[in-house]
Amino acid sequence: MQADGPRACRFGRRWYLNNESWHPSVPPFGEMKCILCWCVSGETHCQRQECPPDACASPTRRDNPCCTKCR
């Protein structure tokens, strides 16, 4: 038996359409804004945002809450 089209993904209690992306929500922490998930033909893929290495003594997270940046 074949499916009629691309399959959706289930993550937690929600369903996501093929090629849809989202930030996962993980209780008790809430939405994980530094992680992006997406649905590909019924499979969920997630990846943490990649950040450049810190090259200073006192980095800050001013512009991007996921990555540190030198002052």
C-alpha cells in the first residue's frame, strides 16, 4: 500500500506537514529557540543553531540569544 503524498511528522502532541519547520517545545523548558526542526517525508530532523567559536575573553549574547559575540 502506498501513501498518496508526502507524509506528515509527529513531534510531541502535534503534527507537522512535509517541509514544515518549527522550534520544538520541550516541557518543562518551553520553546527551544536555538533548535530548529523540520519534517522530511514523515521523518523529523532537528539541529541546534551553529555558532562561530568565541575569540574573546568576555563574550555577550546581545544580538543573538543562541550565540555569544565579542563586545
